[in-house]
Amino acid sequence: MSPIDVKSPKHCEEKGFKVEKLFPKKKLFFCFSTISLSILSFIFLLYLTLHPTKPNFTLREADIYQLNLSGPRQLLNSSIQLTLVSKNPNKKVGIYYDELQVFASYKGQQITLHTSLPPFYQGHEDSNFLSALLIGNGLPVDPYFGYEVQRDQSVGKLIMNLKGSGRLRWKVGTWVSGKYRFNVDCVAIMPFGSSFPSGPLSFRQGAQCSTTL
């Protein structure tokens, strides 16, 4: 029987063969892959378990105190008071609101400046009232703006959009997510009679707003 000649790594190196120590690298790669997979699985499981739902916004009331053109350039002056209600529908997720701004538009034209609202935190299934006074002084508008307002007055109703935007962060326990931009659009349909501008145009019906995230 022929003897079996087994060469040791040291013997191979002496003969000029290259011996690589692969086991430590494989072990390190295996550990890294396991940790990464565990983290991804935890994040995915957390998402499936919580799956945060975007907040709900409702236009509670709105009043138009001023909406008129002035001067040879027919610039717009406006004054609008509004109240929104924001609700967090999530049972296990809180929401931080940052960089909140609201403004009013009419037939696609912005009729007030942006008004900033203070940042706030909203707990699980909590609701908050948000009030703002929207002002516009000397705003340029379309040449047909006055005609459109007069036509709506003859019809007896005025449709106005109240829009908001900002950034939100989800909070789960002590963990807080990055910022996500959201937009809100509310539609107010107001009775528009001949008494304006002696009295404000008022909206008291309440309306659900659309929210995009």
C-alpha cells in the first residue's frame, strides 16, 4: 500500500505555494450578514406591526373678512380666519409636526401669504385645533379675478381652497423617524350674497380635507 503524503500549510509555504487564511474572513462575513438580516427583519416586522397611517385634517370653520381689489393695478387685499382640526389615527405611533404653513387660494390663485404655525407633538389618537389668520396685502392677481368674484356672487356661493404643508416625524417609543413632507387641501363652499363686504363670508359646515404624504 502506498503511503499517504499529507502536506502541512507550513510545508506548502516552504515549497512556494500561497496559503490564504479564509476562515476568519468567512466568519466575519457570516456574522455581518446575520446582523444585517436581523436588522432588516426587525424593521420590516415593525413596519408590518405599526404601519403608521397619515394624519387626518378637517376644516372646522372659516371666515372671509376682506376680499377686494384696490388701486390702479387692481391689487388684492384679503383677510381670512380659519380653524383646522388635525387627528392622529394611530394607536401606537405619535407624530411630530414641523414647518407648518397654511394659505388660501381661489380658482387656482393664491390670495393670501403663507402663515406659519408653531410645531407641536400629537400623541396616540389625539386631536388638536389649529387656528390661523391669513392676510394678503397688495397681491397681484389675474385680470379676470374681479369678474370671477362678481360672477360667484351672482350665483350665490364662493368656493375657496385652504391649503397647508409641512413635515412630520413618526415616534414609536423613544425612536423618532426622519422627516416626511405632507400636503393638505381643504375646500370651503360659502354662501355669497349681496351683503358682503358688510359682513364676513362664513363656513361652518365642516369638511374633510385631503392629505398626501
